[in-house]
Amino acid sequence: MQSIERAAAILRLLARSSGRLGVGEIATSLGLARGTAHGLLRTLQRVGFVEQDAATAKYQLGAALLHLGTSYLDVNELRSRAINWADALAARSGEAVRIGTLLDGRVLVVHHVFRPDDTLQTLDVGALLPLHATALGKVLLAYEAGAAAALGEDPLEAFTRKTITSPKTLARALTRVREVGWAAESEETTIGEAGIAAPIRGHGGLVVGAIGVSGAVERICDGAGRPDTALVAFVRDAARAVSRDLGASRW
């Protein structure tokens, strides 16, 4: 069953990609060992579900599957599965909670829970946020093969003096996100605000979204500017809970 879920995740990943993907890119995006990813790809190739380019050794969907078109997790399902956990995260953290997915090179906010206090707040559902300057976006970039490369080699847009504008610096930051399993940003989009986010996975381990908290930098980070460890734990717990509801057995 696990092999079937992983194979399905590979097919979804290839369907979402704008180009061919290598074994390493696929393994990194799905959190698999390179050998495991290679074995699954060879099996899918034998049955015609994927094809390998002779010149680059990279993979794409096979002719047997092209008629199925692009495969995306239904946004409504993601939102419905996450609502209860998002509410609980807002209550535990005392901060606003947002859930986002990739859409045309941005983060689409599909669910937003207000910070549980009486302050005036604006609903962000439907908002499009920058990938490179938000915790949600960094998570989505880190696990989406080819997404970071699609940003190009030119300097990225600066929203504040703390925004990461170098593609190389961003690539190193995304490697760190994959190593620790969560992302953070501090005043990279808006002065005085910070955020923490973690990946939401579906069947086979495919990252289908991200969940995170955002708020005043002095509440999200400690005196040294580091993300509060308790908040990181709250966010990761919520991400795992949503992932389990979506069928990601490893989380």
C-alpha cells in the first residue's frame, strides 16, 4: 500500500511540474531515499506511466497517463480537513493561522483563522502572497520540484530590507527548511511581523499545502530573533494532524 501511495505521489508531482524532473528532485520533494524513488520510477516506466528522456535522464508522465491531465488536491478538501486543526492552532498559539497552496508562482491563502483577541483584523482568504518572503511560501518552495528554479536567477523582489533577494541565498534557506521540516520569516514581507509554517502532506508524502502562524515579531520570535520553539512545535503538530487526515501515514 505504501508503494502505491508513493507511486501516485510521483505521478502527481510529475503532472504538476512545468518540465521533466530528475530522480534527485523527485526524491527531495517527496522525502524519499534516492534508491526508493529510482525503483518506483523504473516500475512506472515499465508500465508506461512515466517516460525517461534519453538526453537528460529526467522523467515526465508517460503517454498512458497524459489523457488524465494535471492532478491537483482539491482546495476545498484541504480546507475542510484543516479547519478544526487550524482553529486549535490559533487557540494554542494565540496567533493568526493561515493555510496556503501554490498558485501561479504565489501562495494562495485558502483558509485564515483570526488571532483570538479583540483586535481589528482583515480576512486573508483568497490573498496571494510572495513565495520567497513568507514562511508559507518557503515551505511550498522547499518541497515543490522546480518551483525555486522557476523564480529565475535575477534578484527577487524586496519588500523590506530583510527580504531574501538572492536566489542562491534562498536556495540555501530552502535546503535548511527540508532539513528541519519547517520554515520561518521575520520582517521579510512586512516590518514588525513574523511567521512560522510547516508542510501539509497528502497520500504518498506529496506536499499539498502549508499551515502556519503569523503575528507581531516580538511574539513569534525570542529576544535574539529566533522563532519561539513552543510555536514551532505547535505548528508542526498541527501540520502532522492535517497530514494524517489527508492520508499521509508517515505523519
